[in-house]
Amino acid sequence: MTVSGSRRRPLVLRLSLTAAIAVTVAGSSVAFASPAVSAPMPVRTAAAPAFTAGLCEGTEYTPSEQMLDISGIRLDHFNDGNIVPMYGTTDRGTSAAVDAPVCGVRDVDGIAKSEWMYCTDFDLDPCAGVDENGLPVDKHNDEMGATVPSSGNPDLSADDLAVISWLLQNPAKLDGAVSGNGSEDARSARQTLVWCVSDYDNPLMADFKSLCDRNIGDDERARIVEIMNVTQTLDLVRKTPATGTLKAGETAVFTLNTNMYRKPINVQSSAGTELTVCGDNAKATLSANQLTVDGRGDAPTAVDICLTAADGGDYSVTASVIPDSVENLHWNTAGAQCQIFASFDTVRPALMNASASVGYAAAPTTTPATTTPATTTPATTTPATPVVPIVPIVPIVPIVPIVPIVPVVPVVPGAPVPSQPVATPAAPAPSAPKPATGPRPVAIDGGAAEQNSGRNVAVAVTGLGLVGMAAAGAVALRRKRS
């Protein structure tokens, strides 16, 4: 039988296998698995009241009320520490016959936890149905007892348990479909891969061996066994710079060393700073916060991770992962005629953590440059320089002071000589000029002197005033030019 590589392949395979289970059990041709060894029952301190259970991850339809109602005998099973099966991965099965995997609910530290359970016995009854009254029944509607914890599936080898444990803790591919719990097709791919391990030699699986060989053949199974048997490491150190602080905008490099191959490792930084895989890291990919490293064996691989911060402060990078372990599985069964289920215990395993930090110096405080808006200085109008009228310069006529003739009085010896006051010449009163009465006086310089010297004095004074005004005007002009 050739199965196409479309997205529906896992669904076709699941339906075929489910039909095979029904036919084989109905014909009573089943070699029942030996009873499983029960694990220690958890100790409860108080009984929980009836409740409606939550849905398992990625459920794509609405289960009935009876499937989710945990009361009566189902509540007793829950309070006894057992897992209570509720519904199958699809709504195509009847209440009694459900498609694997099966959603069950159990108490984990006082919290009702719903989780998917994967079948590890291809040809046994899931024993996970409920009747119209909500009672647990097998596919024949026969009432069932509790689905109790188990130490594992005794028909599987240690390597088989290791591979199934890894498949339930990590995404794997089935001809392109990625296995997981998040959707019906992802769960179908995971359940098929589990059956490829637990029931590879089952005659009912003969038509599907080629599918198993392509996706989880001998080499891939050996690689997974190596991973499960190594001492798993996770280490994170600061590489560049090894010491000291960085300036804002510079890049810090951290080195992650791990041998947890093909397993998503959660890597994140403080303050939401973006991380990138840098350097020569062809075997590592970082999607959102999930880092996946490719490889095999015990030797760890070094992966460089870069961080660039724009602001000052301390920044840390943290890597965390749940290590792969066979002990991370929770096994359970309702009896010898029923499936032994395996589910991944997401509560019990402890996280492995590694972290490193780097400091960024605060950027120096600078006063932002302020741009002064350009202002238009209004043009200043220089007042016009007043035009000083040009006054003709009158030649300065030298003023000859008139020395009054004081009569010489003979001094009589022995007689006191009275002091003679110096007469201050009075300003000549304006009057008509007198006609000359005698010969012309002789000027000091030997020339003839004019009788009307008073008028010339006035003219000279006037001329001096004009020159002074002209000089004052010149000073004013010079001040304006400066």
C-alpha cells in the first residue's frame, strides 16, 4: 500500500489502524499484553468535589458534557490519583470507541491537569469510552475499572521506551507533517510514529512498514537512543567582551554549549532585547525564542548568540529546556485487555537553566542642539544726512586791538602817586559815523586804517561763527560715518 505525502496521510493511517483494532479485537485473535506493573499511587490530602474538566491542548471539536463531567465513580478514580480518560482526538468515534490518542485528566499537586495519552499497543482496546451515564466503558460498553498508573509497557525494550519518550517530548516529522499535541494532524503524526516503534513487527502494521522506515528507521532510532543516553549539558557563557562593559549600540556575543540536539531550547533576553544566531552556526536555527541545534552524540556544539542594546543597563540571556528522559513519561492502563498509554509529564521534570549577563554603559547626556528659527531683521533706514549749506568762507581780517592812549602824568617826587584805574573801553554806541576831523591815523602795520573798524569786527565775528558752524557740521558728518 502506497500512502501519499499529503497533509492527510496521518489521518488516513490512523483511520486504517483504528479499523484494524476493531476488527482484530472483535475476532478474538489478539494476544493480550501482560499486566502492567503499577506505579506507586500518589498521596492525596483532600478529595476534590465534582467538576467539569478542561480540554486537552489543541482539541478541535466540542466534547459532550458526559465526557468532561468528572463525578460519581469517575470522580472517585480521580481522587484516588488515577487518570480519567475522557475523549479521543477526533469526534468520529462513538462514546465507547475513541480514536487515539486519548485526552485524560488527573490530579497534579492539587490541580486537575488534562493531557494527551498515546497508545503503545496497536491491537488492544483503548478502554477510554463513557456511556450515556458518564461511566467508563470499553468499546463493548462493558463497565471498566480505573485507569491506573503503570511503570511502563513490559513488551517494549529499553531502547523502545527511550525512543517513545523522546517522540513525546520533541517534534518529529512524518513525511513532512510535524508531530505534536497542537492539532489533530500533529497528534495523528505523533501517534503513528509511536506505533512505528511499539508495533513495528505487528502483522497489522505490515502495510505501513515503508512509512516507518522512511521517517524513523534504524539510523534515526539509533540517533535518538544516543541522545537519551548521553549526559545532557546546557551551558551559557559571555564571549565578547569577556569582561567589562559595552557602549550603547555595540554587540555582545554569548556562547551556548549543548548536546540536546533537535530539541527546542527556549532562549530569551531581559527587557525584550532581540537575539540572533551569529558567526559560523550552520547547525543552529533560532525561531522566535526557540533555538534548535542539529547534531548527535555526546559532544556538545557551541552556538554564538548576539545581543545589541541601545540603552545603558544590565542585560541577561537565559537558556532553559526540559531534559529528555524516560522518566518524563507517565504510563497508565485499565487492564490486560486495554492499551497501555504513555503521556508526557509536563509538571514533574525540572528545567535546566543557564544564564549570562553583560553591562552597557549609559550614553553621555547631551543637550540637544536647538535650532533658532531664522529671523528677518528689518532693514534699518539710515536717515539722510542733512545737507549743510555751503557758506562761503569770509577771509578773517585780523583784529587790531585799539590801545587807548593814557596821558602821562608827571610824578612829583615825594608826593604820593594816586593809582589810576584802567578804563574799560565802553562799547561804542551805535551812531552815525562822524566825519573825519583830522589826518588819517596810521595803522600798526604801516597801512591805512579804516575808521569803521567796528563793522569789520562784526563781520569777522560773523565769519568766525560761520566757520564754527561749518566745523560743527563737519564733526556731525564724521559721527554719522562712524
